[in-house]
Amino acid sequence: MEPFHHTRSVEKITLPSGRTVELTKFDAPAKQHSALHVCQHCGSKLVEPVAWREREPGQWQLTLRCPECWRTSTSIHPAAEVEQLDQTLDAAQGSILADLYSLSRANMVADVEQFIGALRSDLVLPEDF
């Protein structure tokens, strides 16, 4: 049997008077149906932890935020779920770093080719250094 979690979401609303209020909505207890990196409101797979603390051994309180719909939720999860989120985030970080390396390399190749072209066209002078 899966545990039930209480979740909350925080939303800022600007009233016609210009005053901004923050509404906190507590959802009824519900089973966790998806991985922690998936937004339960919009389905985005980019949910990120913004705060965390250990509540008791094996239980973590996480505040998660979706960068697409900006929903925030705070809930308590067993260590196994948090470890799975950590592994998902590590894999995503690896993918981003691989893309960054590839893009940096492509940019460097383009810069070198442009410099070689300038050298061949005799456009580089001693004054350029």
C-alpha cells in the first residue's frame, strides 16, 4: 500500500486594488501517482526542488517548483522517492553538460575556422594583437 501525502500549492494573486495576496491551497490527501520530477498540475518533467529537510529518519519534506506553470508544492516523501528524484536530476545534469560540451566545441570549431579564413585572406595584422 502506497503512503498518502498532503500537498499544498502557493499562488500569488493581484487584486484589482493593486494589492498582492498569497493564497495557500492544501490539497486533500492523495496518492502519489507520478515521479517527483513530473508536475502534477501541468505534466512538465522539469520540476525542481527548491527546499528540503529531513523530518525524521527516512522521511524528507520537499518543496518542489515547476518552472513552466510556477506551481509550488510541499510534501513529505520516503527516502527512496527522494533518492530516485536525485538520480533523475543527476541524469538531467549529465545530459545538460554533454549538450554544453557539444555546443562549446561547435562554437570553438566555428571560431577557429573563421580565424583560419582571416589568416588566409591576410586580414590579420600585427596590430590586432
